[in-house]
Amino acid sequence: MIRAEDIEFHIPPNADHTWAETNYFCLSIPQERLLASVYTVTRKALGVQLVDVVVFGALGDSRAEALYIDSQQHLPAPQRLSDYRTPNGLHVQAFSPRDYRVDYVGFDDTELHFDFKGLMEPFDIHDPDHSPMARPDARAASSGFGAAYGNHFDLTGHITGTLKLRGREYKVDCIETMDHSWGPRAELGMATMGWTHAHFSDDFAIHWINKWSPDDAGANEHELAHGYVLDQGVAYGLKGMKLDCVHLGSALTGIEAEVTDRRGKVFRLLGTAVIGAPWVPYSSGMLYVNLMRWMLDDGRMGWGLGSYNTSMQALNRTYGRRWTGRQPKATS
């Protein structure tokens, strides 16, 4: 269960350089083909904070194709997580685990100003009352992202505000999902996983975390870790899922999903990537994020983020190349 005090830092006495506290917010303006995110990773033992603000506007396979990137790895860590300002113009306020205000004034006449209002109780993936997949005795093993999700909640909410991109202002009014994690998060060897959601209205959304085995192209490639169906303000944890994903290299281009919630209700949906690009908040990881256009089997259409993560170490083992060429003959 997530408590009011969880909007502040959680720093155990033995916290070392791997201990991290994260917040992720994203927003979309589908009619303008825009996807933006704000991500922070604070490592209090080191006194540093990553602040990453990015805007995407097309489907691409290069970071250069993003519209805007402000990613700074070693800003000073704030004293509080519930209300902090960063040197690159970000101000985050957490009024409760459900309600947030985010303001950002960056470079190139680019700004973000939005309110996030939770539509549900924060979903604690390690609480059996929330997730049927919870294993309190093996939190890291069952989290979907190892120890990095040793403490983690997801929250679907209504976002309103504005995005100004190089002087042009856009209205933001969307449903999206944020998360908050705290625990050991080593940057090498990050687990392969997916974090995805589909939003259809204030009253209905689907979210899941899945384990991902890219080398297994069979039925075991994707495995449910946790998730929920948000229905009329209540999150019903997922107990089953089938996924069929289409990847082009590291890029996620399509998803066919079937999820079963704890009530036994089954929902089938199709997702097509509309916007996306590599997202690299960790130099040793490879993430690809998409804005997906979703279609439920009853005809409802929605939008939401599809994201997949893997480590560069895993990719190097699979795709690493060495070109030796033809060696010239020795001459006497």
C-alpha cells in the first residue's frame, strides 16, 4: 500500500551509489503528433540527480530525430522529493501520491506546464490486494525489472496544461500513466522488460509491466509481471496476459494483446506505433518509446505509451560486430 509519506525520499542507512529514486511523467497530444516526457533519477548517496526532458514528433530510429532533448546526468540532488527545483528549469511538486504539478522552462523557447490528477489509488505492484502477481517474499524477482522495481507504483491520471515547443504553444489534455520507484538500480545489466498502457477514457484504461526474453521468439518471449484494468475508478489487477509484439530492430512498431483481470474479464486490443524514437536516459541501456494508437475489440480507440528496455550489454552480446578485413601480406 502506498502512503502519503511516499512522496518523499526513501533512503535506507546502507544506501550506496546504486540506490535510486525515480519519477516518470509523460504526456501526449495525438492530434499534433507530439509525445513528451519528464524523467528524474536521484541518487542521494552520490548527491546527484538525472533530469531528462524529451519531446518526440515522428517515428524514427535515431535520437537526432527527436524534436527536443534536455538530458543532464549530474545535477545536484534536491533535499526533498515532494517539492524541488533543478538547475535546468524543472520544478516538480507532489501534493499527494495521486496529484502533481510539473513546470519546466528550458532552452529554445521550450516549456512544459501541467497538472497530473490521479484517477485511481496508486497501484502497488508488491501489494497482493492490488496485483494478483505480487510475491512479497520475492519482490525483486517478481517485479519485472529486478531490484530497481523493489518498490514501485503505477498511476493513471488526467493531465492538463500546455507544451510550448520552440515558441509555439499547444494545449495538453490527455490520460496517461506515471510511475515512481525506489531501490537499488545498477546501470549495468538492466533487465529487459516492457512498460505499456492504453487509455480510452477517464473511466477505462489498461496498463501492464511485462518481462521480455528477446531471444525467445515463442510463447515465452513476453511474460506478465504486473498490471491492471482501470474500470470506473477501480484498478483490477491482471492475472493473465498474452502478447505478440512486432519489433524493427529495437523499435516497437505493433502490439497485439489479450489481458485477463482478477474479475476474470478478458480484453483484447491492438496497438500501432505512431510516434517513437530511442530514449537513452542511461548510457548503458537502450530504450525505445512509442505513442501507440490502440483499438479495443469493441471498437473503442485510445492512446498510450509503449516502451521496451534492454541493456547495452545484452545487445552487445547478441549484435556486437568486429570487422577484421583482409590483412595485407608482409613484404620483404
